[in-house]
Amino acid sequence: MSQSQSNPLTRRTPLSNPSPAPISVPTSHPVHAQGQIPRAYQESEADKKLRTHSEGPSGPPNAAFGGKRRSASGSAGKLGKREYAILGVILVIGWWVRMYRLGRPDSVVFDEVHFGGFATKYLKRRFFMDVHPPLAKLLITLSAWVGGFDGNFDFKDIGKDYIEPGVPYITMRFFPAILGLALIPLTFLTIIALRLSLATAILGSLLVAFENALITQSRLILLDSFLVFFTALTTLFWVRFSNHDSEGRAFTPAWWLNLTLTGLALGAVVSCKWVGLFTIAMVGVGTIRQLWLLLGNLKVTPRQWIKHFSARALCLIIVPLTFYMLMFRIHFWILNESGDGDGFMSSEFQHTLQGHGMEDTYADVSLGSKVAIRHVNTQGGYLHSHNHAYPGGSKQQQITLYPHRDDNNVWRIVNASSTDGPASYPWDELPTEWVLTGTKIRLEHVITEKRLHSHDVRPPVSEVDFQNEVSGYGFPGFAGDANDDFVVEIAHRTRGKRDRSARHRLKALRSQFRLRHALTGCYLFSHKVKLPDWGFEQQEVTCNKNPTWENSLWYIETNEHAQLPFDADKINYERPSFFDKFTELNAVMWRTNAGLTDRHAYDSRPQSWPVLRRGINFWVQNHRQVYLIGNPVIWWSSTLAIVAYLGIRGLMVLRAKRGFRDLHQPKIAFYDEVCSYLVISWALHYLPFFLMQRQLFLHHYLPALFFAILLFCTVFDYITSAIRPRTRLQVAAVILILAIWSWNHWSPLAYAGPWTKGKCEKGKWLKTWDFSCNDFHEDLGMYKAVPAVSSAKIENITPDSGVTTTLVEEAPEPIQNVFEAVEPPIEEKTVAPVGPQNEVQMQESTIEIPLDGEASPAAKAEDTRAPVGNDAGAPAVTDKEADEGGWHGGADEDMKHDEDDNQVRVEEGKAPIGVGKETEVEVPEMELDKEKERLVDELLKKDGE
């Protein structure tokens, strides 16, 4: 093996011919006659090493498994018949390990709640929002479609049965399992590409095959199998490209092929999860080093350096970015219908979805216009009011922000300049008068005839001095007072196309404006704060004396006026381009991902991952359990290899200060080159998690674990490089026996297999391993005596049946799945056309419907959302980022009236609670039979005596 081949990552020889080239020195040089070669013509020591061929970094002992030395071509990644045969055997073993009882468990496990649910939404083409890019979810959906899944299973509960509904869950799990299996040959080929021995390649691939955490993640409908696969694929192509580059084969077809494939793999890994950005950083660091060394090579001309830079920029920046954007293009093409993710996006984005469109509306807004006003910053909720009062403060009518179209969102703009004007005007008959910036107006709520009102009263939730309550105030015939007056301040920036007139004259969908309270100077304001149940969890609206600019901006969505001619200018939302939608969705994903800060029962911090301090409880049912835990032998050995290398490397740096030249030895230099690359790769995939405050779990360490295993194999290769190949194989066999024993010991947790309480307790090597041993049987024979109970029949299990079931209780999830909701009841008073019902669980109208003796109120929809796994679909954003209204329904649905028309809240099985005056509850008198009456009379007589 040549010394040039011992630099597999970054070095490049400038010579296209690996044989030594004579150095030509002009005879006219003044020092030629003295037999000296000028410094400008001397070959550098680095260039000499790059083109000097020798036996290899370890000399003759560095032979392949079996004692036969690999050829140069074989060392570059080409395998012979023997290597293919060995790899085939390893694949058979890996197939058995990965595919064993793939259909168990036969119910929803952990984050299959999210990612199986996303497949349902893809098949129904309903838009949803998730914090992860779409590639892995699209591949899961493809497997579901191939399996014949119709999208009618909701995946919403951990432990929900797959069998009875006929969900092709095995097919959906098969594709992640295939990628988990493909990780095994990728490890084999990568170790060969790193110039390590065949015995080391066998060891590394089998360690990956028997790693319990990788097995568990690859057997379920989860994203991590895709992520680790594409990370390993990127590593293989990058190492091969670096080999070609260091051997002086730049710009050859093989060089271009591996560079392009590296870029495509980078695009794929970042399109599965944003953790793929760490893989991009890994390749970026290697690229910078390559370009830096080329810049210092005097035989590389500036023009050649620019070609190297341009090729890498094209393949490692443009290609991954194009691939990433293409995945979102497919994502938008499939999800073209309105869904439960609409509330995360802007109004313009929402109106690109089918069922969320709107008719053109009149552009010019005048006094007397009936308008629907939307908030700019918090996903565009409508300024809303309904016939319900605040329980405290002024106890006047509530003003809220509501996310759906509704007649209660309609306001009339009234002139407030005339202080002594009548209570109302015939606006439909008066000529139009445009609303300009600086115009003083009043907003009349059309349904309840209340005016938007503010005064020096603290809001019910944001009880601070700079916040004033906003309410609905007034009654028919009342002209109002000065607290109803607001001044229109139109912002300079318009929405959509540039319209200069919209900067000073109020126009629908174009002008953005603020409403300043004329008396107090506060601004109409809304933020991500929700009202309690009495406000139906709708968004709070206040008048803020110190508002942020964005949260005090509003715009008009719909506008109508009887005096406007039919052919008056009409406008609609401008349709955003793909780049606008792409940018907006990624910004929402970033904000939502950063907001996942709530604690979880099984989360963990990065410092605990390398020592395998704890795992994740995925599923417990029928005395079986799926618990994500790594193979301790493999896990701790890889961590020990990292510590050992860092310690020895630090020692060599100290020795270098004392004049020792350890790193100048070819063998040590070669292994240091490989180990340093793998340690940097491990660090880039691990250390950034320390900067994150979001929820983190053990499975976030899996990409870093892959590089830790490769590093352990490199250390093994170095330690055993001086011994005979047969002895090296024996040492590898001992390590594999320990790893396989460890895999077998904890395999019941990976395969949901039978286990006993005794073995489980003995398997808790660390006190922090919190899998539940009490859920297993005392004896393995009991698994045969007690048949497995389908999760569909769990409700029929009695306490005496001997079967225990632990579902979500063993893995409590504090995060609600905001993407799953019961469809709201259809209300009659809904502005049409609005398309299909939004899946967010909210009522579509808060208009109070009078109840008579015959009519019955609509039953309140049950909130069936279940706590689920996390690291997906915007959990906890109900209170932060997403659908700013949360659960908004039920404003009138559970209210009744007493004889005095006071509202009374009635709940099933409870006495009614009065909202108005006190409500009496009639209790029927208890009747006694004659025998009991006689006994009572006797007791009363005795008491009287």
C-alpha cells in the first residue's frame, strides 16, 4: 500500500503520474554548477511523501484477513470474490437480526403515532405541519401506499391495534428495516475504503448488525433509520472521493461520480432530519482542509484551485440544496388540500390550499363598510366578539381573536369625527367616503350591535398596568362615548404587490394598519395568550400602551358596501411562489422546533448518551415491552475508544514538545489521520446537542454512535496490526462473542419478546435503566399458558384475567398531539364558501342560538387527543406557535337558559351551575317503605322520652 494511499481523506498529490518525476533545473541557474538544486525547484517533503510508494502504513504485517495482501485496487473499495462471499454471509446474518418477528408488536409504538399519522395525511392530501423535512415521511408513505393502506387509520394512540383495521404495518416497517439492514454493508465498505483490514471490516459490520438501539429504531415506523442510513451513505461516498483526490485522480469520472453522490446523499440526510446539518458540517470541514492544502501546494495553479473550489461548491452546496428543495416541491404537490396544519401558516399560504379559497373582495374601504379584520402576526386570527361577558373587570362583552370565518367576525366602520352625531346612520344609502390614515373611526359589531371599546380597566389575563381591557359596549339607540374612538394609522409597508395608494388610503388585503385608542393612546393588540374556558380558549385581545410593532398590526380581509358599484375594483390574496412557501414553512419549522422545551418522562441530556445512562420506553403491553437501549458492550467500547484516542493523542502532543516525532512515523501518521477524521465526525454529530434546550432523547446519539463504532474498529486495527492475521481474527471473534451475548441478553426489549422478572432485574446493570420489570411474567412458561391478547380487546380484560396491560402509563407524554382533532360540528351560520371543515377541534361559530323547549343544544365534541411520543409534529405549540386559537369551540354549545333567560351551564351527571343569578336545583324527596317508617317513628318517640 502506498503512502499516498495512507491519506484517505484530504491529501492530494499534484502529480497525475504516481511515479517519480525528474526535477528540471535550468542550466543557466547560478548554483547549478555547484551541484545544488535551488530552493524554488526543490520538491517539498510533503509532495515526496505523497508520491512515494511503500509497503503501507503497517508494512508487510498489514495484510488482509487470511494472510493475503489486498491490491491497490482492492484497497480503494473494489472487492474480490472472497470479500463478496463474506459480505453475503454478513447480510444473511443481518437480515435475520433485523427482520426477526417484524410484525411484533402488532399495535402502535411510540412515535409511530406521528409518522404513521403523517402517512395518513399524505394519502388524504391534507396539509399538516411537522418539524422535520419531508423525505423520510414521503418514503414511509410510499411503503404504506405499496402495502395498500387507504389512509383510514389514525395512529393516534400508543397501543392501538393494527390487526383488526387491516393496516399494512409490516410493509410500513419493512422499508426502515431494509435501510437498517443496508447500514451493515455500508459499514463494511466504509472500513475497506478507510484502508483498514478485512478482519476489521467484518468486525465493524457485525457490531452494527448486533447493536440493539439500531435494531429497535430500524424495526419501527420512525425516521432515525433513514437518518443513520443516509449519514453512512454520505460517509462512504466522501471517503471514496477523498481517496481519488489524494491519489491524484482529480476530475476523473470516478472522482466526479463520488463527489456528486456525496452531494446527493447530503441532500437526502438533511431532507430526513435537520440533524443532517451536522453531516454537512462534517463534509464541510474536510472540504475546507482539502482546499487549504491545495492552496499551499505550489504545483497547483490558481486556475486549477478555482476549478477544485467550483466543483466542490457545485456538488456539495448546489446539489444538496436542490435536492432538499425538490423534496418540499413534492411535499407541496401532494398536500394541496386544507388540513389541520393550516393554522401554522400565513393567510396567503393557506389560500393556496383547496377548500381554503376566498371570493374576490372590494379593494377600497369606506365609512359604512362591513369588514372582517385579521391580525397580522399570530397566524391571522379574526377580530371577533360574541354574546358572552368577561367574568371580571368591566363584565362587558368579550373581544377575542378567532381563527375561523364567522359572522361574528363582521364589523362596520363608523365615522367618529362627529361628537354629537346620531346613534346610527343609513350607511347603505350614504355616498362612500374613503378611510384615510389619521381617520377617527368606531367599529360596530354587526351581530350584537356593540362597539369596540377600551378603558382604564385591566384585562382578565394580562393584568399589567400597560394593558387595558378591550370589550364590546353599547346598546341599540346609544350613540356611544369617546372610549369607542380609534385612530387609523396605516403602515408604510403594504401586503402583496406594491400599491402606493394603500399606504395612505385603507385598502383590503393590501394595507396594514394600527388602531390607536383616541383617549388613552394604547394600541389594539393581540398576542399568543389564550383566555380560560370562559373565553373558550380563544386568543386574548387587549389595548397595549407599549406594543410590539408586529402584534399591533391588522389588515382587512373582506370588505363590502352597498354603495360600491358592481364593477368596483376587487382583489384577492396574492398566490405565493414556491420559494415563498418554502421559505415560510422552513421558518415555521425552525421556530416550532426551538419551542419544544417541555420536559418528557424519558428525555435525557447529551452527557448521558455515551455512557448509556438511560433509554426510552416505547411500548408496554401483554407482559411484553419495547425499550430503546443500546448494546452495552458495543456502546461502552466505542466510548472507551474515543477516550483512549483523545488521551493518547494528547500525550503525543506533549511528547512532540519534548522532541519526540511520533506523528512522523508512517504507521502512526496513517492511523492518526483516520482516527482524527472519525473523532471530528463523532464530535460534530454529538457536541452541538449541548447547545440545544429542546427535548432530547437517546436516539439523537445514533449518528454519532456510527462514527464511534468506526473509531473503535480503527483502534482495533491499529492494536492488532502487529500480530498475525489469524490471531487478529481470533481477537475479533472474542469481541463479537461478547457483543452477540449482550445483544441476546437484552433482545426481548428490542423484539417485544418474552422475558422474566428475574432476568429483567439482572439486566439492569445501571440503576438508571428504567424499563419496567414488573410487567414481565415470573416464568417463561406463563407466556404459553396465557395467550397474547390483541390490543383491540384490551377493554374486555378483567382484573382476574391474569393479564396486565401498561400502555401510555409507562411512558407518560406531557405533549398533546395538536395535529389530531375531532372535526367540529357543522354550524348553520358559517360564511360560505369555506371548503371542507378544518380538522382543528374548534367550533365554527360562536353565535348564540336561542334555545326553546323543542331545540336541544349540540353536544360538545369530545377531545380525543391522546398523549403521544415526541420529537415530531410541533408538540406543545398549541400554547406557543401553531394554531393560535387552540380549542376555540363550545362558546354556546353547553349553555342553557333558565326561566329568566339566564345562562346555565349544564354538564352530564352534575348539577347546573348558574352564570347569571343563582340557580336552584330540585332534589326529589326520598320516600320510605312502611317498615322503615315504623322504625323511624319508634326512634323519634325514644328521643322524645
